[in-house]
Amino acid sequence: MRAIPLLVALCLTACSTVEFTPGSALQPARGVKVLYEYPDDAKFKSLGTVHAYVYRPGFRAPTVSDVTPELLSKAAAAGGNALIVRNSQVGQFDRSITVTAEVLAVEPTP
């Protein structure tokens, strides 16, 4: 009789998956900030766009978070200190993602 609840618990845990994405992967690198809109309180200049592509095999579709470190590096290389994600498109069979971001040079506020 004790085996039935144990068996049910094992079956339920065998079907569940937990995925943890650490927040440190999204922290700005090299002083580049991820913005969601143009800054209202500072002057800025658009430096152009950067594109990043990631292929991730497995059972989980890639997200913008998977591409963020590469976007931050490309924005820093372009001379920007901020970026705004403009477009993301998941590829066929949910194994790849292409992300486009606008790179900004934001002047520090006094």
C-alpha cells in the first residue's frame, strides 16, 4: 500500500522538468545596457543595428536571453553603450533564433 503513493510521486516528478536561467547572463557587459525604449531623460545617437544568430539543439527553443551576451558584445564593439531589441525570429523547428537590436550611444546625464 505504501508503494502506490511513492510510485505516483515518482511518475509525476519524472514527467516534470525545471529550467533555471541565471540572471547574471542578462547583466550588462562592458557597460552596455539593454533598454526597452528610447531614453527620455538623456541625449542619444543611433549607431545602427546588430544581428545575432544562435542555434541551440535540444528540447528547449532558444530565447532572446540566449542571444543577449552576443548582442552586448557586438554593441560594445560598435561603440555603443545601450541597445534596444527590435526583432526576434525563431527558426524552423524551434532550434535557432535570429535577433536584431539597435545600438545607441547614450550621453550620460549630468
